[in-house]
Amino acid sequence: MKNYILSLDEGTTGTRAIIFDRKGKTVAKAHKEFTQRYPAAGWVEHDAKEIYASQYAIMTEAVISSGISPSEIAAIGITNQRETTVVWNKKTGIPVYNAIVWQCRRTLDFCEKLKADGYEDFIREKTGLPIDAYFSASKIRWILDNVEGAEEAAEQGELLFGTMDTWLIWKLTEGKVHATDLTNASRTMLFNIHTQEWDEELLALFRIPRSMLPDVKMSADDYGTVSLLGAEIPICGVAGDQQAALFGQACFHEGDAKNTYGTGCFLLMNTGTVPKKNDSGLIVTLAAAEKGKKPEYALEGSVFIGGAVVQWIRDELGLIRESSDSAYFAEKVPDNGGVYIVPAFAGLGAPYWNMRARGTITGLTRGSGRNHIIRAALESIAYQTNDILSAMQKAIDSPLGVLKVDGGASKNPFLMQFQADISNIPVERFEETEATALGAAFLAGLQTGFWKNREELSSLFSDSCVFAPSMQEESRKKNLEGWKKAVQAAIHLSELET
């Protein structure tokens, strides 16, 4: 009997492999961090070769440590950090440059020129995306412009592009499959979300050869097979991490919403089979869907620095030893003492979309201490999420009934309670917080018949913890006013620099 699904979760700071059983419960997992590279201010890179080696190693480790025979694994699902760009030689399999990470701001000037040239509405209409260095297209263009011989090789059909899912699929299938899914394709700024095809006009604008681009499949589809410990296992589910989390939280109905607290924070709402335009600074993107079904759409708001701000106070400031310690110290003070951190280390995402903003700390006094800064760091995650939540509720002209949450930082009880308080909405956290990996597993399981349908998946959810809002309205308004002033200060500083 094939009683398990193996999920590969390729994140921004590390790779993990998780084995799920038929009840959607974690049976075994393995995790490994990889190197973060910062070659210049605002630049972020990864070694794609290191990521593949790490992912293969921990995939093998998870299977061996579980005691499960590889022949018992029905399928593999893959979920990944989105937008991160890899370009490699299809004959040698060697990347021509390090992977340029979604957080990287090196193409900021290029993107601002596109805006100045009047392409904002043109690109948003086709892709649902604003012009921003966040997405893949400008990163590909940078590699072709700056790596010696890359443009000529691309024109001759020698180079391939992929987001991290495509890179892993190509490596795991030994170069047999060059493919991605709708969700990852929709994050490149080259994909028409209405026709569900690579857009020739966008390819011409960015001067990117069509031969570089992968085939696009549904999220639950066939992506080749992987040789693992003597077994041939099919890859049957692929989705960008945030769409995978939306699926993994069983947000199958229009209006269902979730927030993933990872390196960044990403709030997505299912809007059904029709893309919902808005003027609230939100992205329109494709949601994960099964083969043979009509594609679905989502509204998304992105916070570039979420849990990463806790890593910052741990690694750069040395205020805590473990990320989990942050809740303990935050609760040592009754409030933030007027201190606000705006962690715009990679600019501000939705609803501001200010690429030049940088991190700031405001409200410091002689009485400000370590615990105030720790608390302000955690609160900044909730404030940024609330900005998106407010924009989303405005876009749909309706309040949300509950916010489902997942991701590493969702385990922080202080943060979850503060989120409920500052957003004045119940926050629901399920026992299984690995929603991103679970979503990839669900997709792979549906494709192979491991699970019958979405109704069966919904029935797997039972145990949850709900954080109910309890903050007084006067305190909530005061806190939000302080946050808005802090954001305005960060934006004002960015304008002074220009």
C-alpha cells in the first residue's frame, strides 16, 4: 500500500522534506538551512546547486529516518520560494549565475524606468502584478545583461530559466522535464493570467527568448519521476509556497483567507474563477488548481520582512538567543513604550509598494530597552499584516470572519494574540502548521487519487486554536496611529534620499 506523500518545501532560508500520511499528519521531517549571500547593499543571492544538494539530502534523510520504504510513497509534491530566478545551461546543467532571490532589489532602477515609460497599466492588466524588482522578469533581464555571453547563449537556445520549482524538477528528473505550474508562472511578470500563457508582448518588452521558458502545467499534474533509494516516485503536485499554503489551509471557497508567517508574510484570499481587480495595492494572482479544472484566482498582499525581523534581532542585534524567546521578552513589558520598527529591509510591499524604503526604528527614548525593541519587532509583523488585511477587506467590501494562519512565526502566542487584537478578527491556527508543505502534498495526492476530492481534504481539519480579539478599541486606535506615523517616517526618509 502506498500510504504516504512526500512534500519538498524549498524555502528562502532552508529546505525541508515532510512525509504526510492519509490523515494529513506529519510522519517524518528533515530540515537544513543554506547560505544567504549579500554581495551588495539590497542584493540577495542563493547558490542553486547548494539548494538542490540540500533538498536531495534532506529528502533522503526524511525517508530513511521515517523507516518507511520508498515504495510506500505514492507521490511527491513540491512547493517553493517564488520569483527567485535561476538561469542555467541546458547542456551542462550549470547555472550561469547565482539564483537572484525574490528579496533582491538590484533591478530597482530598471523597474522605475519601466514605470516612467508608461508600462505600469500594460503590465498589471496582463499579469495582475505591479512593476517591481520583486518579480522574475527584471532578474532574468539583469542576468542576460550582466553575465558575459549570456544573452548570446540565450538567443541560441542554450539557456533555460526557472523559478526554484522548475530548477528542482529539472534536476530531480535528470533534465527530462522543464516545467512549472500556473502559480509560479503567474509570479514572473511574463505570464498572462487571463490566457494562462507566456505573453509574447511581455517577452518582447523584456527581450527574453521564449526558448528559455518552461512548459506551464496545472498545480496538480504530472511532472515526471524521481529516482529515490531504488524507487521511482512521480512528482504530481507543484505550487508556489503561498498558493500551496492557501490550498493547505483548505481555503477552497471564495472569500476564504490565510496568512503565512515565514521569512515574509503573505496574505491570500480565494476569489474564485474570476480575477478581482482592485485599487488597494493588492496583487491578483493565480491560485493552485487541479488538472482538468478551471483555474482559480486569489488576491494577495505581500510583506517582504515578516519572521526575518526576528532573525535580525537575534543574529544582528543579539537581543535573543532563539527566535522562540521573543514572546517571553515581549511580554516582560506592558506595551511597546512608543517604539515602532518598520522592517523595510527590502522595501515595503503591499499596500505601499515603495521599493526605496528602508528599515527604521522610531519613538526611542532614554527609557526604551531591549524588551521594547523585541516587542516592537514582533508587533511590526502584525501591523504589516493588518495593513494588507484592511486593504483586502476594502477590495471585497466585506469584513473577514476569520483569518487562518500558518508558518513558523504562527507558533508565537504573543504574535498571534496581538494580531487578533490589532486586526480585531479571530485568528485560527490549526494543529498542523506546515500548511505550505501540506498544500503541495494535497495537490500531489489529488492527482494520484491518494485523496478523492477537496471535500475529503476539508474533513481532515479538526483541532485548532483560536485567538479572540480582546484589546480595547481606544488602545487599538492609538497603536495603529503610532504605526502609521512610523511608516510615513520610513517613506519620507526614502524620498529624501532620492
